Amino acid sequence: MNEESKPRVETGLNESKRDFMKKTAGLSAAAALMSLVPPGVRSAAWAAGSDAPEKAEVKIGFIPLTDCASVAIAAEKGFDRKYGLKITPSKEASWAGVRDKLVNGELDASHVLYGLIYGLQLGVGGPQKDMAVLMNLNHNGQAITLNNQIKAKGVTDGPGLARLVKAEPKEWTFAQTFPTGTHAMWLYYWLATYGIDPFKEVKVITVPPPQMVANMRVDKMDGYCVGEPWNARAIHDKIGFTVATTQEIWADHPEKVLGTTAEFVQKYPNTARAMIAAILDASKYIDTMANRSEVARIIAGKAYVNTEFDVIEDRMLGQYDNGIGRKWQDKNYMKFFSDGVVNFPYLSDGMWFLTQHKRWGLLKEHPDYLAVARKVNQIKLYKEAAAAAKVPVPKSELRVSKLIDGVTWDGKNPKAYADGFKVKA
């Protein structure tokens, strides 16, 4: 394997340190960026000085999950170099670790939970820090797994679980990956849809994604919500089954984002723009279905997720098996691009997480939902990067969705939406 083909990954698990390449490496590739940018965008947005990335090398964190793929592929396939960057993916142990390294500057950016970024912005789930969502990375592709002991009691769906929880009082324990994160919100929403109060009737714990299967194997939990491949892995290891996919909760829901601090964007706007453009190109590559098996093989490797290729591949291709007899081709499989629809940082997506933080008492008062979203989601910067990558952008900064309980979310009255749920804190 030559130097160019070696995986460019750092591991944060052991805090290993590498010397970066010389700061001049890759700067010549910035000319490629100039050739792709429409003159109007170039003159309006990048008027002062060079548009080359201020940092030629960036460290982007990720957690071992299937949806880290766009960060991995941007580095592995050289999409970063097209925009004058060298992306070094940095493997992290937990979302708490990602949070801390973003806040203290050890990571330039990260593949990160949408709700984690918004929590930090409001001082929930960590110290208050002004944050930035550069782009959305994926839609769909998470799931809720229940253990086989529950299946042995004849429970295979939400209504059945609700009956069991009420009929057999005990410390029912479910896990999510971070208190303000996406998996916590999907788990709470799903439980509440069937009348289970996630804070009063069950116990909820926080477990890092790669540790979910091991904890279920030793009976530490009755169920969990996590990203792939750790739901498929539970089926592969014959310890659990998929009771619901998150796309059943909300079809084409937002999931991971490329997140950083507001300070980073202010200091390195060209670098942030180049990161977005590179990852847009990677996202486009991944969403070409003919490339998905190759992508699955890359991220299955030790440098990234470190699991069997087939555990990742099937659900990447939309081929689902719930482990209890149902197999289907899911049209709402994990998407990374969809002609840019996946990647646009809709204001309504960010606001939705705030409504759920308020619903569950993580926020004591209603924030100014729209103002927070406008501050965090870097729409202007995203549009500039999209122009460079020749990616279309939607006309509206809000979108409309109907969730599993039949309630429509459109971002227009977030306060009433947050207050309108029957099951809430």
C-alpha cells in the first residue's frame, strides 16, 4: 500500500499524536476551487484576500457508525484535495469526548449528533458554547433494538412493549447515546407515542454507540436506540431484534451534522466552506448505489467502524431484516445526498430538537427557536459551498414532515408544538 492509499485516520481513543503535513501541502489544489465557483459568488462572498483555506489540514472527529461515511470518503477518495484541504478523520470513543474536543479546539469539526450541537448552544449537555452546524450529513438509518428476553415474552412492537411495561413493574432500562442527542429524542418520541413516559415509567441510561451490543449481551439494558451498524450487529449476534427504524418515526429525518464552533467559522471561513464542499462531493459519491458496497467495505475496516462488512452493507443498501422474520427493501434507507436535500441545514430541523429538549424538561423555558436556528445553522456559508460543488439548494429554509404519531412539524409555531404533546415532562 503506497502512502496515498493508506487510511488517513487518527484515533482519539489513545490520544495518539501525529505530526501534520507541512502547512503548504495541498494549497495548490485551491485553484480547483476557484474554477468551480461562479464569479458572482466569488466576488460577493470571498472579496477580501485569497479564498484558499486558511488551514490546509483539518482534523474531523467521528464515532464508529455507518453514517460517518461521508467524512471517511472525503478523505479516502481525495475529495478534500480538490478544495485545497487535507482531512484527517479522528476516531473518537464517545459523544461526550467529541463534545469536549470540539469545545477545547482539539477537533476542528466533527461528525456529530444534531441535538448535541444545539444543546451546547444553550448550555444543556455541556458548557455553553456558541456552535455551528455547517451541513447535515445524513437522513434515516438509525433504529431501536429490544433484547431477545422481551421477544420471548411475545413482545415485538411498541403497543406490546407498553402493555408489558405496565403489566410487569420493574426497572425497565433503555439506552441512548447522549442526553440531548438524536438517539435520545427518537427513543423518547417512540416510547411516548405508545404511552410510555421515558422519565417516569422506565430508566434511561447513556452508552457510547460501540458499547451498546456488549452491554445488551450482559443484560445491562432491555433496549437501546443507536445508529447502524449496532442494530444490525445485535441481530447478527443473536441478542436482539429491530422493533422500529427511526425512518418509521420520521421519514427522512435529520441525523448527524458536520459541526464545529462559531469561533472556528469566524476564524477560518474559507476552510469551513472547503470542508462542506468536499463532503458534499463525498456525499454524492456515496449516494450512487453502485458505490455503496465499496463504501461499506471501507468503513467496515479497523480505522473506522471495525466490524464485518456484511453487517454494514445490507442496511446501507436498504436491505432490512428485523431479526424476527420480516425482511424488506426500505425506500427510506440511510441517505447521504439526494441531490442536496439531505445536506441543506434546514432551520426547522434544528428547531425540532429544541422543541424536544423543551418537551422533556432539558430546557426550562422556551428559547427563541428561530433566532437560535439562524445563529447556529450556517446557511449562507453552506450555499456558497454548494455553489462551488454545483449542488442545488432548496427554495425554503423550512420543511414539513409528519411523524409516527400523525403530528405535523413545519417549524412555524414551535412553542405550541413543544407544549402540545400529551406525554411530556
